[in-house]
Amino acid sequence: MTEKPRAAGPGSTGAAPGGSASPGEAGAESRVVIRNNRKIIDTAGSDGAAADAGSDVPAEGLVEEAEVVVDEIQVETAAGDDGIPAGPPVVDAPAEPVDAAAATSLGAELEALRTELDERTRDLQRVSAEYANYRKRVDRDRGLVTEQATGAVLAALLPILDDLDRAREHGDLVGPFGSVAEQLTAALGKFGLTPFGEKGDPFDPTRHEAVAHQTSADVTEPTCVQVMRRGYQIGERLLRPALVAVADPE
């Protein structure tokens, strides 16, 4: 039985075809690795083919190298393009079914919240409008009360003003007394007291109180021909009507 040649180690050299190699050439020559799996298996499985080729290449060493190369190729094929070994396939978890009863309950709850929000909004608007009306009413009442209090005080001073008017008509408002009368009239005017009722004014039954009537060819409408007592008002409020004599046209 013919013995197969053994694989050469790292320090041994293989015989080249057609002659023997020197030790220096054998050290400089690098080992050749054949990466064709089919050819290596054919060479390792057929002793006659290896003998006919006349090659001294160790078959067992080539088979071991070929197995290593095949393992590396399989590892590279199993790895992805990025070099990371591919893991088991990822299967998406099935979506959980939506509970129809829960969805209906949430919709009803949402609708109830919206209804309650609308009611609270209307309540807030109603309260805001009531508060605005209350403020206006309070301001109006406050002004009315102030005007009434001022009118009550001024009404108590009207007889004094009537005496001053009579003294003025007789020419008695002279000197210091006349100066005091003017200052008093100016001070009362600051509170809104306005006198009215002059001779020749058209007769107004809402502001004048007629105590005498006569006819005259000099007038074309009812006219105040004599003022017995002047009237007073505070703003638009009538404090006292004027006493007048009225002349009607003939």
C-alpha cells in the first residue's frame, strides 16, 4: 500500500515539479493556499490523479486549509452586509383588538364633558352680563343719590337767593354785601345749580308756573312778560319752577 505524502509544516518546503529546491529557496518561497473547494476535494480523493500530475503538494494540508476557507465563507455569508451576524427573523406582534364597548364608553364620556363645558360657559357669560348690568345700575343709583342730596341742600338755600334777587332789583347789593352775594352764587353754580326765567322767554308749562294771564298785541305766542320768582335746576333735573305772568297774543 502506497503511503500518502504528509502535509509540510511551516518550516518544511515542498518539492517543485521537475527538480528539488535548495534550502534558501524553500525558506523564501511562501505557502500557496488553494480556495477552490471542488478542485481540492478532487485532488484529495484521487490518488492516481495526484500521482499522474507528478506534484509533491501535500493533499491533507490542502484539505485542512480548504475546510477553513469554506468555514470562513459560510460565516461571511451568514453575516449581513454590515458584518453583523443576522439574527432570527423579527415577527411583528399582532395588533390588540379594539374593544368596541370601551370606545363607546369613551365617546359618551367625552360628549358629556363637552355638554358640561357648554353649560358652564353659558353660566359664566350670564353671570358676567348680570355683573355688568349691576355695575351700571349701581353707578346710576349712586349718581342719583348724590344729585338728590345736593338738590336737597341747594333747595334749602333758594330762599336766600330770592332775597338776594330782590335786593339786587332795589339796588341794595353794593359794597362788601354785593361781593359776598356774587361769591355765594358762584359757589352754588359749581354744584350744577342753574337759574332760569327771564322776561321775554317763551312760556313753557314744564318749567314755568303762570300766576297771571293777559293779552298783548306785541307777542305772537305765549310769552313771560313778568318774572316774580326765578326757577332753578340741577343739570336736567328741575329743582323749582319759575313764577311768571304770561301774555297771550290778541
